Amino acid sequence: MLNSKQIIEMAGISRATLNNYVALGILPNPVVKTSPDDAGRATRLGYFADAAVQTIQRVKDLKKEGLSMADIATHLGSNKSTQADIPSNSRHMPNFSEGSLNKLSFDNSIDSLPGPAYMVNNNFELIWWNESATETFFSKIDDIPRDLESRNLFKLVFDSQVAGSQGNLLDLLKPHVAAGKKRLSQQALIKIYSALDPEQLSTLKSVYETVKPNGKEPVIHYPYILPGSGTQVQYCDLYVCFYREGVLFTYSPIQLEDDFLLEFLSKRNYVINELLKNRKPYLTNVAVMVADVQNSTRICSELPAEEYFELINDIWQQSEPIYCKYYGTYGKHVGDGMVYYFFPQPDCDYKLNAIQCSLELKEMMKNITQKWQSRKGWFSDIYLNIGINEGQEWFGSYHAGGHVEYTVLGQTINHAERISDFARNGSVWATKAMLNQIPAADRKKVSFGITRTTSSNESVFITDTYACIENLLTEEELKSSKFKDIKMLPLTEVRSIQP
């Protein structure tokens, strides 16, 4: 017998074409077996009779004679296996609705994917899933946890009804661990393992040591059969799609238009925007940065409208790659201010990311100031005042037509906004609670403190200290209602960080 990879190479056809011939009944359903060690990333391969190559050549000859694929299928006769022809050791899979791929278009929601689909963030925590995934994988789970850390995909896989036997479990784990091995260091994976019991931990470590990480390809394909309780056998393709924001797993029945799904998934910007727009609200740890241009009203009054917009766009455009560098998630722009969110990452501290990003923005503003001072003959600086806070809050999105705005609900963002209002002259301020959550060894690299006035009226920066806002404001500033809720909040000014 020849496996599917050998058939594709010998006959000179694509996998999609091979799938089409199976769907049309020109070729029988393959016998699916565990792949040999040299078969690459595929965990299982389909095997065909040697005569399949001659059948494919016959199809090519008939196409040259002008016959349609429907006529060819009729001419060659239906070779589809009946249930009795299916080997007893083949596993069953759920029956996807036929023709569902035909209904896909780029105007559809990502929820229209024909089979189970779900997305995880870079910590392998579940952030989006469709109804089919709930029915297939998570139906035994009464309520998928709302807090993000409890949505550990590996834990959910172990608890899934799909993992009914050890063989099924290992087949299910392999593509997930291979994807995780591409994104996560072993130390980060150990952190994910912490939610598992000793037996599960041993199984996952064993799989981790044997699978190869995925390569640089943006989309990886696995032949797959999902186990189920039905009697009808239907083969499945698992596509693993990598994005900066996470990894999408989508299962598709093998059908005539199977290549359309690949085309659909190749529209990367559209797909990821749909996924992020539709991800479920979740409770997560987050660092919030609010940055606001100081004296923006005065600057606006001194510049023609077109130059003021040019200045603000200059700030936003130059800051965008800095936010991307430190995994910042865009929140919103309000006037000339901006809000960004920093979420836990597998291989770096999200709180340090927020701090490092803030300090680079501070340096960026020095260059922008020099440019505009030279252009306009100004002597004053342009400042971006920054407030950072950390907490556990609900993260979700608001939709208004085609516009999507991501937001965090709760005091974390409210306090960050007030801290930004408090900051002056381009300074970066953060809460004591946030700094205290950074490991001591990393916190030593951060230069922070409070400027005090001595008895001789000199200003001295005292490192590694904090102060409540009410002790840093004048009596007039304390009367402002915007500082009322945070006057007892301990803060510190962050000035630099060692590499």
C-alpha cells in the first residue's frame, strides 16, 4: 500500500486534489495508520491501494478528453467505502454538517468554521472557541472557567470527552504540544504544567520530549480523526495557525472544497481580527499604561490644525513599533492620549514590559521634541506623561459597526488614568503594588523613587521609596476631584531600567 504523501508525489497532485477524489468516490477512503518516524509532523497517515496511482492517471486522461469531474466520478463508479469496509481499528469522529465549507465566505463570522475551532493565547490559555468545539471537546465541562489561568488548554484536553482512551489522548496532545514547543520555553511549559496532577504531568512531559516543534510555517496541517460515539466515519484535517497574538486550532471535514478553507485561513489579517473581535471576555492579570500629551490645549492653540494633527500622528506612529516590541495590546486613543494593555507572556514579565515600553516612549519623545523645536523655533519640550497600574480585571471588547475597541473594566484602568494626570514633565509613575509584584532580582534593575525637598530647599531623589499622592500634591491640587479616589495610593517615579 502507498501512503497519501507517496500518492501525492508519484501522481503529481496536491493534497486538496487527493481529498477531492476521495470525496467524489473516485478513490476509496484511506486506511488511517500511525505514521512512521520519517513521515514528518503528521501523526497519522492515510494508506491507499497501489492501483490508486493508475486511477489518478485515468482521471487526468479523462479530463483531457473534456469530461467534467462529475462525469468522471460517474464513469469510474463510486469507490467510497461502506461502514463494513472500514477497518475495526479505525476510530470514529463526529459528523460535521455537509456542505458547511461551501457556505464560508470572507464576509462570514469566524464562528462559521465548519468544525471545532478554538484559539489560545501565547500561554496556551483558551480565549476563543466556537459552538462545535464546545460540543466536541468541552461538553463534559459544565462551565468553562471565566478566569484566564483556569482555561489552561492542556488541562481542558485531559478533561475532554475526546480523550477517552490513552491512545486518543496522546494523538490529541501531540499537535498541541508541538505548537506549544514552538512558542514556549521549557520553563514556561513547566508553569503551564502546574495545573495538572502528577499522572497528567508525566504524560505531558513524555509527549513534550518526543514531539518535534513546529517550524516557521504560519499554517501546519495534520491528518486527523476525532473519536466520537457515532457510527459514521469521516476523516478530518487539523490546521494549526500561528499569529502574534496566539494559536488557532481548527478541524475541518475532508470535502470537495477543502482548499477553500486554506484560502480562508491565509487571509491572516482578516482571520485574526475576527478572532480577536469575537474572543470571550475573561478575567486576567494585566498592566495598564495610560499616556497623555502634556499641555495639549496650549500646543493645539500654537499650531495650525493640520500641523497639530501631524504632531499627534507622529507620536502615535513612532510609538506603535515600541508597543509591539513589548507585546502591548491597543486599547484606545482618547484625544491625544492613548491606552495600552500588557498581558502575561510565556517568556517575559508583562509588568517589566510595561515599564520598559514607557521608558522607551520617554526617549522617543525627546527625539520628537528636538524635531519640532527645530521646525517651529520652540524652546519648550513636548511631554508624554505616563501612568502604569496592574491588577486582575475583566478584558473584553466593545463593537460599534466595523469598529472594535478593547477595554479593561475596573479600578486598574481608572487609577492608571488618574496617575497619568498626576505625572508631569514626561515622567513615568507606577503603583507600589505593581512594583512589589516584580521579583526582587528584577526589581533591583529598576531605578525608582521619590523626589524630596530638604530643609535647605534642595530637591533630592530618594531611591527605592514610595509616597501617597496626597503627600505629593499641593493643597490646590488636592481639591481636584480627579485625585480624590487615589490620594492614599502609594506611587513611585520610574526613571530607568538596567538591560
